[in-house]
Amino acid sequence: MPLQTKVYDSFVAKPYSPVLGAEVYGVDLTQPLSNQQHTDIQDAFLTYGVLFFKQQQPLEPEQHLALGRRFGKLHVHPAKVPTVEGYPEIIRIYADENSTVANGTAWHTDVTFEKTPPMGTMLQINTKPDVGGDTLYSNLYTAYDELSEPIKKLCQGLTQRCSGHAYHKGRYAERGVKNSDQQLPDPVDHPVIRTHPETGRKAIFVNKSFTECINDLTKVESDSILNILFEQAEKPEHQIRYRWSVNDLAFWDNRCVMHYAMFDYWPQLRVGHRVTIVGDQPY
Ligand code: SIN
């Protein structure tokens, strides 16, 4: 069923596409959320996969933390990533004329190289180029649903090996950050197909940034199945491409959505702040 506009008690959510995302009007995120707003946001989050809160003011660090904490414990990234001084839970997203790379410029769901990867992420973009710097999101439920039955069956019992070392070495070495991967956990195993703990729906759970291989298969078998799944998850039909307005805040569900930050705006400035909410062990 295509996504529809939903009128909640505390706001209106308008679908961004028939398959994924909604723009949310009528919530001021600088203020503490009421219980009604919290309940409505939780429902919309599970319905649309990613929410874009429109017409926002810049959040102070304490406001951003308070907002994130309404939805769970806050995550601290295990690698040496740039954070706001005094706030290890707030990652600074930053690229300017000196940047050769930016955060997240490859398909991924956040930090899947941890045993319990984050359930959700809240990113506010405070400075952006006039055009460019969009973020792409892909719906991993619909990607899974459209696999053929034999491939679903084949993938069902499979596990993947995830690691952040290659990604972090590549991304941060280019920015002159030495040993950014030093504190990363050892590689972990996760299911290739995950069941969302709240909706019960199944989703593809491999990504090009952190999945190293499918366990127990030969390299050729693993590469071939991963290619099928990557291609399926990256199909434009499952995607949206979000064009930010200044101070929009996106809240995405890492259990069923992956994302890709476009770096097409050099030498312009793009700055944002991100908090991430702890999740549970995928199954
Ligand atoms: C990220 O969290 O991967 C960055 C997303 C973005 O900058 O749009």
C-alpha cells in the first residue's frame, strides 16, 4: 500500500514518496515533547521509516540530547569521529573547501559493526549549500519484500561478518585523522535478513560500507549473493532523495532504512549535528 498522509493528534505527516519517508509539520523540537507528541512520533517513525521535521530552529546541544533521550539511551561512536566539544554523543557532520570526503558517502546503516547497532539517528543540518548535499534513503523492507521466494529462502539462515575498519581507515585517513579505527570493536556477525523488533517485518540488513562477507560461503558465493542484495537494496524504486532545508531534522530507523550522503557540493560548506540512539541485537 502506498504511504498516505496521516493526521495525528499533535502533527500532520505527509509522505515524501509512496514508499518511504514523511515530512512532519507542527512540532517545535526546541521544546520538550509532550507525551502525545512522543506517541505520535513513535507511530510515524515505524510507519514511514524516516521523518523530516520541517520549519525548525537550530537545536542547542542539550535540546538535541533531550530529544534523542526521549527515544532511548544515546550512543557514543566507538571510532575517533568529530564530536561537539563536551558532548561525545553529538557527532559533527562537516565538509568545506578543504574536505576531500564527507561523512556517510556510501550506502550504510549506522554502525552495524557493533553487536547492538543503533536503532535510530537524528540529524539536523544547520548549514547547507544552495543546491546539493542531499541525503538518499532506501527502504530495506520493500527491497526484501520484492526478492523472489527462492532468494528469500536462501538468505534466511545466512549471517554476515561486519567490520568498520576498512571504512574508517579510508574515510578518516584522508582527513588526516590517524588511527581513527583504533577503538573499533572486533568484527561481529549479524543476520543477512533482520526482523524489525517492533513491526515484525523483515528487511535486508547488509550494506556496502560495513558488510565484509557472508559467513560459511566461498568468496564467489558470498560476493554473488551480496551483489544481488546490494543491487536490490539500492534500486531507485525503494529510494528517496531528500533535499534539505536549513535546520530540518531527519530521524531515521536504522533497522529498516539505509542512507547515503551526497558529496556533490565541494567547495561549499555543509554542517550538521547528529545523535544516535542505542539499539538491540539484530535477529
Ligand atoms: C550520516 O550520518 O551518514 C551522514 C548523513 C548526511 O550527512 O546526510
